[in-house]
Amino acid sequence: MNTIEIIFFILLSLVFYTYLGYGIILWALVGIKRIFVKEKSEPMPEELPEVTLFITAYNEEQVVDEKMQNCRELDYPKEKFKIVWVTDGSCDATNEKLKAYPDATVYYSAERKGKTAAMNRGIKFVTTPIVIFTDANTFIHPQAVREMVRCFNNPKVGCVAGEKRIHMHTKDGAAAGGEGMYWKYESFLKKLDAQLHSAVGAAGELFAIRTALYEQMPNDTLLDDFVLSLRIAMKKYIIAYCDKAYAMENGSASMKEEEKRKVRIAAGGLQAIYRLRGLLNPFRYGILSFQYVSHRVLRWSVTPIALFSLVPLNVLLIVGNKHPHLYIILLALQLLFYAGGGYGYYLSTKSVKNKLLYVPYYFLFMNINVIKGFSYLKRKSKNDGTWEKARRAV
């Protein structure tokens, strides 16, 4: 086996492991653990703690009324439930509309510094032992707060990740469908991660922490939810995953809008790898390091590069090879996958829904945007935590 063959099969194995292999190994490890350790669900605390629902918002006038209605429908004692909005920089009618809701406390600063800066500022006003973070444009299941509070009955839990779900009835089939399927698989992995040891990060649409564990982050942090939750895990707490606590949101209005999100998330992932570099040490963090590298680091760093290197390497292995049959088959399979992704893109421009072709299209779309994330992070000004919001379908 020559050098090119060795490199090709290493990269192929890396791609397989990152997107499928880790999930298979994770499923097997959880199965083995269940043989020796019985799962138990935490009971509801005898006395429910006070909770703050913390909403950061920038120019969200269109969803204020619907969001507040959703907040009022949450099943939790009103005397123990506080609603806080931090609306820094908003210049539309967001603050004016919130004046109609006396049960919402609003903290506003005219200067817009980004979501992380708003969180850093607003957390100083939170006095409850538990704070739940959510977005203005996501809508929470009525039982979510109780279910998240239940998880904190375990003293080892420092953060609870809720489940993100995507409405599938939006007009743009590729954006909503692709994002929806991605989050279903992602939720499956998060659940297994948590069952093995700890979930690897939380999504900003819905997650909760013990307020005392909040750690101030640099204002230019792009993935505040991910960095904050994993910093808590680095303090030897675990991140519980609660699929009974879920939040719904619409998919992106189009693939162009979804691209904005994916590029920013990819850039934030690269930024987080550096800022959480201590977590790469398995001698200190053990199984959490294994989960972190397998589930996150590889996706946001070397695997996309490995993926797009396979075709040119495959071509080189065919040229001048006396027995190229295996490599011809592998190249044909790759080209078929890319063709499926290309046709999926074509159908999306015609607003034609095809769930089968969402898979190669959205998979390639995500990995291309990881590559773009390198440039995005390089262009991003230091201390600038602002970004352009992706429009959601209505």
C-alpha cells in the first residue's frame, strides 16, 4: 500500500467515524452501560425552586406578543417564575411592546454589543438559583420548565440541555427539511451522549444552568450556549439532556438564510475549539474529552477538509493503478452522492420537496459552510459579538 492509499483510507475512516462511526460506538457503549447500571429518573423536588426565564432579543417586535403568550402558558408556579428580557441595541418596537407585560422585567442598553455581551450584563440581575436561557423566536413546551428543574435534583447536574425541534410546514423544503432531519440526528446523539456520561454542549434555543455556575465570556464569543455549557462541564458537572423539555422554531426562510447560520456556527466552533482547548486533555477530562473531540471538534475542523480531499485522492489512485476496480467503485459512489446533492440543490431552487435528496444536499451544504467558517472567523473583528440574524420562515 503506497502513501496516497494510506492517506486516502485514513481520511475515509475519519469521515465515516465523524458522521456515523461515533454514533454506532456511542450506541454500543450505552448498551453495555445499561447492563451494569440501571437508569433512574430524578423525582420532582419537594419544593420547586425559583426560576428565571432569560430572553436576549435584538429587534424582535414581530414575536414579542407570541413569545409572552407562550411564557404565560408555561406550567410553573407564577410566584416562583420570573421573566427577564435583555434587549440591548434594539431600535424597533420591541421595548415598547414589552411595556404591555408587567410580568416581564426588561433590561435595555442603547449600545449593541451582541448576544454574549447582553447575557454577561443581564445575568447580574438574576437572583434565582436556576436560570433558563431561550430565544425570542422559539416557543417552549408547557411542561419544559418543570422537566428541566427535575434534572437539577441530581447535584451533579450543572446544566440541562433542552431539545430543539424544527417546524416542518414551512415553504422552503430544503432549509426546513434539511435542518429538521439534522436536528433529529443531533438530538439522538445528544441523548446517547448524556446517557453515557454528559451531553456535549447545549443549544441556545433552550437550556438551563445553576446561576452560580455562570462564567463571564468574552463579548465576541459566537457560540455562547456551547462555550458556557462546556465551561460548566469542565468544572466536573454534567450536562443533562432533557428531551421532554423542547422548544419549537421555524426553519430558515431559505438556504441562503440558513447559510448565514451555518457559517457563523462553524466559525464559532473553531473559536470554541481554541477557547476550550483544555478540554482536549483526556488525562484531565477523561470520557468527556473523547465525546467532545468525536462529536464536535472533528466536525468543525479536519473532517470537512478530509471529505473534500477524497475525490481528488481517489482519482490519483485510479490513474496508473494496475488494479483500480475498488477505487473506481469508491469514486462512482462519491460522484453519485455529489450528484444527488447537486440535484437536491436544483430541486430546492424549484421549491420541490424531496426528503431523500435532502440528505446529500444538506450534508454537503453543512460541510462547505464549515470551510467558509474559517474565512468568517478571520474577518471577524475582535470584541465584536454582533452578527446578522438569519430570517426564519413564517
